[in-house]
Amino acid sequence: MTSQDRTSPPQQQYAERSYRSPAALVGGALLLLLGLWLGGDALLRGDVHTKLTALFALLLGVPLVVAFTLRPLVRAGEDRLTVRNPFRTITLPWGAVEDLRAAFSAEVFTGGGKYQLWAVPVSLRQRKKVSRQAARGSAPRPRFGLDADAGPVPRAMADQTLDELREIKERAAHRESAQGEPVVRWSYAVLAPLVVGAVGLAVMVAL
């Protein structure tokens, strides 16, 4: 081994992970297609008042759909957790993360408050299903045959995701590069057309 090999920095052990809701992505895409189809038809065939109303409705509706379905994302890096919610992006160094919980919604807690993880929906129905499977799996099973133990019962998706995030947090929490304060940024690219659309639509309805 050469001296260059001995002094080179270690490679990153864990790749960055991203979490999104597949159901929200599919639902958002379908809503956008429906809205663009209806709005496009009004823009092409309607009179001036109808066209302006459709335009402002699209300016209001499209950002809302994007914000609540396509935009939410949780990205877990080696040094920080990035939470992209409908109207804000929160960057949390792992050292600032105190806890991650999932009751009726997934949340991350810091010394200054808590932030909801929109991209990690909590399904109570899925939890009940997993609990029933766990109850059936708790009974003794033969080692061989059709009723053989197939391994541990999987956890609900939200709980599994938070387990992974806690694991990354434990590895990184004491690293110097993972220290710092939370940074919150508003998504003006979503808010600006939404406000314009809301105001314009209110004016067109009032006329």
C-alpha cells in the first residue's frame, strides 16, 4: 500500500437516502392532468372572462397540488436531514435532531420545536394490518413445511422509515460536520403564483 493510499480519506459508507410518498406522487400527477385538461379547454374555448377565470384558477390550483403531492420529500444525508414540506424547506444538521416520532403523523423534534414530515405519511390502517400479522406470527411455527416461519413480520412503512432515520442520526449526531442550527426557507416559487391566483380568482368571481 502506498503512502497516498494510507492518507486518502475513507469513502462514504452510506449513500444519501430519499423518501417520498408514491401514492401522493400518483395522485398529484392525475390531479394535474385533470386540471390542465379542464383549464386548457376553458382557455381555448371560453370567452375573455372564462379564460381569465381559468388562468387564475390554474395559478391557484397547480401550485397547491404540487405543494401537497409532488413537492414533499425527506432526504437523509450523512451530515444533515432535509425536510421539504408543502411551503417550507427545513435543513436540520443531525446534531440538532433530538427525536423522530410517528403517532398520527411523522415528526422530527429539535431543541426549538418540531417539524412534520409530509413525505412520510402514517397509515393507521397499515399499522393495524401489521399488528394482526405480528399477532399471528407470535404463535409457535414449525421449522419446515408450508407453515414454517417466514421470518420477522415487516413493520409499517412510516415506522420502518423512522427506524432508518434514527439509525443515520445515531451514526452522525456526534460528528463535527453534523453540528449546527436548523435552517428554514419558505418556498416562494410555490407561494407567489398561489397568491396571484387566489387574488385574481377572487376578483374574477366578484365581477
